[in-house]
Amino acid sequence: MEIKKLGPLTVSAMGLGCMGMSEFYGPGDEAESIATIHRALELGITLLDTADMYGPFTNEELVGRALQGKREQAIVATKCGIVRDPANPTRRGINGTPEYIKASCEGSLKRLGVEVIDLYQLHRVDPATPIEESVGAMADLVRAGKVRAIGLSEANSATLRRAHAVYPIASVQTEYSLWSRDPDGDLLATCRELGIGFLAYSPLGRGFLTGQIQSFDDFAADDFRRHSPRFQGDNFQKNLDLVAKLAEIAAAKACTPSQLALAWVLSRGEFVVPIPGTKRRRYLDENFAAFDVEITEQDESWIDAVLPPGAAEGTRYAEAMMKFVDA
């Protein structure tokens, strides 16, 4: 397994996103989810990404159960900062205050059943709290021995620079895939300049780039993609047509569309780590095989011709959630 550096952390070149094991992508299967985490560790995938808001809270508990007796094999990454209303979990807010961050860390430590969190991330930048204060609190957690390294999620280049000036940022996490290529601008350049790792979440376009989704009815009733602009109305078919073209390139390379999409992200730089999410071992194994797919200059030209930057129709979140992105 190729390894990469996230600040002081050494991680596998591909991680595992655990969110969908507990929520957002239809019903879960805890036994299969835990087996998937164990399979990831067997393959040498060490980075497990979760957050307190997934569930909420239940995903950290699931990851904690999966790691019993296997803690030393994993790099545990979790997040805080998105607050969900207990009475209505669909209502959300942002809290990046020092008090909230420190209290959230204590909760995550207990749910995960660990003594230290390897990578603690601010899930969203709080516009009401200076990033310097949020990062200062996270740095306090490192000095207290509760966290090994800190990161941000959905932070822009200017915010990242301000944060890094307070305390070294190990990684920034943002959606990045063949149909979400905004980081190709300033953000990746800033990470490269400052020596900050980049975690690419949803590198398979929330499953759409796999080619497995052919109809809006493929989504379960509680699947959050039903509310995402990229999967609604005319956007669905237009984006499906893009995936069909990607599938043609994959077929020519004797790989699956998902393997081609992951190989593309893996080729973006030595500091870029995709964290595709899955709750099934068979998809994990398929994703892992992306390491065998080489992206040549000709491949890049073909891909850019059929899926150029900005090709995807619709925003990547609904309007209510896009306002939480530090654009």
C-alpha cells in the first residue's frame, strides 16, 4: 500500500469514508459495515473518516465497535462543527466556538472508545467565530494529548492560510471528483505550497460516477440524494449522459467507471488522499483495484473532453447547505 503524509500522520493513499454506514444513503447493515472496516484494515487502508453529526453520533459509535482490538491498525479521523437539532435532525447549524469544539472532542473520544483522536477536523467554518479562535481551541486539544493533528473541511484558500498561521493544519477536506473540480484552483495550490494534505471526499460523485445509478427511483426513500440538485429533474439525465461517456473510457481501459474515477483522483498529487465511502465489502474491493489503473496523459485528455471542469449540472448541495460552504 502506498502511503502519504498528513502533517505528522502517515496514512494509506486511500481512506474509507464511513458516513453512509449509518445514514444518508438508505438503510444500513451494521454487521456488513463492521466487516467492511475490517476488510479495509486487511487491505492496508488505515484512514477511517467519520464525524459526530453522522447519525447523529451513531457512526462514531459504529467505528468504535469496529476498532475494538484493532485500534493500532487505524488512523481515526472525525469532525465537529455541524450541529443538528435533536427534535429535527434535518435542521442544522454551525458552531466553531472554542467551548463547543472542546466539548465535542470529549464526546467523540467516548463514542469512539479511544484515548486520542488521530485527526480532528472542523467540519465547517463558522462565519460567526474567527477561524483563529476555532483553530486555537483545536491546538489546545493537541497540547492536551487528546488529538494528534488537526484539519479543516470545506475551507477556502484564504481561510486555510489564516488557520495554518495559528497552528499547522495537517489536512483540508473538500468534495473533489471528476464532476466536482473546484479545488483544482487555489485550494490545491495552497495545500501544495504549505505542505498540507488534501482529503477528497465523495470522489465517486456520491456514487453517481460508478455507473450503478440509472434512475431516480434507485434512491431509497430516505436517501439524501433525492434532495440534491444534481440528482433532480433534467439534471439527472444530463449528468447520467456524462457518466455514460466516462464508462466508455473505462471500458477501453478494462476497468470500471468507479476505478477510473478513483484512479484520476489518486493521480492528482502526492498529497491528495481520496476517501470513498462504502458500506459493502464488494464495493471496497472494487475501489481498491483503482490502484492498478494508470492514468496516462492521453487518458486525461479523453476524460477532460467528456467531463471537463464544470460539466456537472446542478450545485453539489441544496441551497440551504451550500451556504455552509466556505466558498
